[in-house]
Amino acid sequence: MADILALVVDDSRMARYVLSKMLKEQGINVDTVESAEEALGYLCNNIPDMVFMDHTMPGMDGFQAIRAIKNDPKTASIPIMMYTSKEGDVYMNQARALGAVDVLPKQLKPIQLIQVLERQQLLPRQISNKKQRSAPPNTESIQTEQKSSAIEVTEAEKPAIQSATTSKTQTPNEVLPIVNDTSAPIVTASDIGQDLEQVTKDAERSIENQSFTNEVKQLLDEHREELAEQSSEHSQVLLESLDQKIDTVSESLAVFIKETQENAGFFSKFSDGTKITLIIINIIILIALGVTTTQQTTEIKQLKNTNQTLKESITVEGAKSESEKSSLEGELTNNLYKKQLHLDQWVANLQWALNRKNQFLWNEKPFNKNIAGLLTSTAEKLHTAGFKGSINLTSHLGEFCLIANEVGDPELPVEQQTMSECTINGRTEQQAEVLGLEKTVQFDNFMAKFERQYDDDLRITLTSAGLSTPSVHYPEKGPEYSAKKWNDMAQQNQRVVIEFMPLQLEEEAN
């Protein structure tokens, strides 16, 4: 089967990691980039079989990237799937109009990915069959290849039929869209309790798999110890019996030799008749000993054969034990992989839910009491689920248009005021980066407690992006433009982005 390559474009490392893992499970090789600009550079030298494109990214967004890819004849035929939290018929129609072949939710399940790949004829077996059909035929063996191809296609249809049957009963995955409502109020940590409750239940189900893992390990150890004990007992009994038989023969021969040596001096003193009698007696004894020795030799041979049979039996049992051990270890490995995949998907969903409600007010410090409360409950859930790694927090600041009140302090303008009546808080990029690292006393206390509680299992890192990567781009600064609308966009840009970095992903990055 030919190598199949996918390109994943997403600014979230966790999202790239989870989607890449699902694609590799289907036998698809994966390359990843974190921006649309990097994707265009990658496509100058590489032509993947498919592209998964995030929509909202700093700089060029997903739709702009699709336009650029489809306008280039070299890359226009590459199938592109949007991998985004946005949904709805309007968005789907926009994506298709630009050239996307399908839309996948960020809360993606493996079965949904398989269904989309199968629908777009992008599974490795489907792509391989298409490449075989498009290759020039070999006139010498065309009939043989046609028969073989027919058989392969028939066998390949089985997973597709099973997948199609499963999809009829599959409940569609409900994806919570990020509503880009410029008038939405600020929501604090307490507002996402319901979002976290569902993903917490998923984590608890994942943890239950650990009991099965422990039972498999215990069964494997007990089986191996029982076999070793039984083999050792059988071998010991037979060897002890063999030693006793050999000792009996050796003792009999030793007694005979000793008596012969002791009686040799007296033999010359006897008369001829007596000597003849003694000789006859000795001959009879020797014959008897010979018979006994022959019997002992036969018994020893039988014991050796029995011992050889036992060794062969032990070898066969050992091979069976190794086979059962390999089978159990394979089950264990498969179960651990499924558990890890479930945990990774749960962590990605949790990250997505937290970043829906991650804004802070224009006059608040980025790392404050609210974010501390949010991280307290989040860290506890991550630790319970068995997650190990880093929680990376990156602050982003908005450019607000402010007015001075009666005492000269800055405040937000009222709804009716325009941009001509307020002043944008002009900060340099360097000033914004410094302000983006400010912490409240409550957050400092939280950090100290967090480090004592979780040691190296969980870590928190703080960084500041300043004004460099707004999630919503500002319009032209016209004097009649509504100050409130401008500040609503600035408020959406005023946020702390939360990203989970699993330990294994950190090790791969290093």
C-alpha cells in the first residue's frame, strides 16, 4: 500500500497532536504546521494527499488559506477539510464555496474521522486502489491483475460496509460553536461548570479502565508462577527417584567388591573342593548381580526416557505460556492505547471548553483571581484523570478606546459615543508584553499552592503575546465609528489562552 500523507494546519499544539494521532491510527502519515502562512510555504515543496485546516488562526485565517491553495494550479486539486469549532449550514456553504470538501468538529471522535475520510475516498486503501486504477496496465499480466484487484476490492469493501452500518446508529456529535457575538457579556470561571461536568464524566469512565489493566497483569503473573511451580515439582520428584535407584546399585557393587577383597586372602587356605564350592557360589552371586544390574540399567533408561518426556512436556507448556503471555500483553497494550487516546481527546475537549470563556476586563490584570479559580478545578480534574504535563497560559491584550472621567481616570465610553470622542490606549509592543505578565496577589498565592500540591506532575507556564495576535481584527479607525463596537472587539482580544501540553508531546518537541 502506498504511503499516504496528510497536512494538519492548526495554531493549537494539542489539537494538532490529537488529530495527528487519529490519522496515524488509520495508517496515514502526518506533517503539521501552526499557521496558514507556514502551510503555504510547506506546499511549495510538498504535495500531501489531504489537508486539515483550522479556521481561526493568528494572521491569515483558514478561508484565506483555502483561496490561496485553490488559486495555485499545483495545489488546487488537494482535498481540504476544515477542522474547526464553527458549525451551521451557512458556514458549511461558505467553506464548500471556497473549495473545502468537508467540515470536521474540534470535538472529533475517531468514528467521525473514519466516516469523513471514507466519504471523501481518502482512506489509505481507497487512495491505493485509485492509484492502481490510474496506473498504466501491464499487457502481459492484465488478466491476473484484474482478478487480483477484484478480490482486493471485495475484501476492502468489508470495513466500509461495517463502518456504514455503524454510522446508521451513531449519534451525531454535538459541537458547541464559538459564537462571535460582539455584544456578549464577559463570563467568569463559574459560567463553564456545565461544560466541565460532561468532560469530567468522560475522564471518570477513562479511569475505570485502569482496574482492567491491573487484573490482566495479576492474571499473567499468577499463570507464570503456577506453571513454574508445577514444572519444578515434577522434575524434582523424578530426579530424586533416579538418584535413589543409582545409589542402590552403587551400594550393592561397593559391598560386593569389598567382600571380594576381604575374602581373597582366605581363598588360598581352602581345599580344592571348598574352593570349587566357593567359586560356584561366587558365580551364582555374580550372575544374580548381573541380572540385578541389568534390571537397574533398564530402570535407569526408563527413568531417563521419562525425564526426557517431562522436559519436552515442560518445553511445550513453556511455549504455550509464552503464547498466552504474548496474547495477554497484546490485550494490555491495546487497552492502554485506547485509554490514552480517550484521555488525549478528553484533554483536547477540556481545552476547547475553557478557551470559550477566557476573557478578562480592560482594567484587570491578566492573571487574576478568576483565572486562579478556573485553574484550581481544572488541575484537580487533570490530575485525577492521570494527565501529566504543562498548562501553558498566554495573555493577549486588546486596544481599548477610553475617555477620562471627572477625576481624570480612564473609563469606557457610553454606547452612543464615537471613536472621535475617545482615545485608544496607545501602548508599545514592549509595554503590552510587560503588562501581559501582571499577576494579582490571589494568583500568586494560587501558584505557590499549586507547586506544592502537584510537584512535577503538573506545571504552569506564563507568557505574554501583547498586542501581536488579536483573535478579531479591528476595522478602519473612522471618527464616526461606534466606540462601543470597537471596544467589543477589543474585549474579545483581551484574553488568556489556555493550552495543555502532555508530557509525551513535550518530549517529542525536545
